[in-house]
Amino acid sequence: MNFWEWFVGGFFVLGLGAVGWQALQPAPAQTAQGHSMVPPDTSGIPQGAPIANVLLPAEFSPQAQMGQRAFEAKCASCHGENAAGQNGVAPPLVHKIYEPNHHSDAAFLNAAQNGVQSHHWNFGNMPPVEGLTQGDVKMIAGYVRELQRANGIN
């Protein structure tokens, strides 16, 4: 065998070894953000009751105030007052699962426009929300982010 055959063969063996080593690593139980991807247990919460205890900030920015009005008109019927969720209906958005590093503002926009398949909670899929512009969703996300910060979710 010449030098290039040894080189390519060695590179191939190293690549297989790396793939095999990675495949044998245990899956992490939690993400870097510190929350499990297992749906939270809400069995001790009455149906329709808020899931999260949400603390309100001293005041909202003007953008968040507009977002609050849009949230109350289009989102609160499912996600509850102050985005605290409703057991059996929809999750709280003031929850570490929805922190900005895991669910960006773009994820809120995508969910409102296209709906979203259930993946963190056992409440079923979220349908698209009719009648919201991208600007509305950006203001809603601003409102939710201010609620999250007031509750220690950054």
C-alpha cells in the first residue's frame, strides 16, 4: 500500500471510531437550560386551573402593554391570564421551557402563524391563531418576555 492508501484508510478508521464513540455516549437527561424534555406532571392541578404562579412586573413597557392587550384578545382563552397556562387546555408561557434560549421570539411567531405540534406538554397540538400580524406576535412575545423576566426566567 502506498502513503495515500494508508492515509485514507487511517482517516476512515478514525472517523468510524469517532462515530462509534459518540453513539455510545448516554443521552443527557436535561438540556443545557436545565429542563427536562419530559412533559411536566400537572396531575395535581385541577382542570382549567392556572399551572404557573405568575408574578407581575411593577410596570410593563409600552410595547409589552400593547402585547398584553393582544395576548388577552387572542391567547389568554387558552394560555390563561398572564400566560399562567390552564391545566388540560394549554401550557404556561411563563415557564422555563419557553425561556429565550430554548424558544426564541421566532418560535412564538411560527407557532401563531402555523400552529405547533405538541412536544413539551400533553395538551395536544396548538392550531394557528387567526387574525394576528407579525407585529402583533412580536408585541405579544415582548409581553411574555417581560413576564418571564419578572419571574426569574431569562
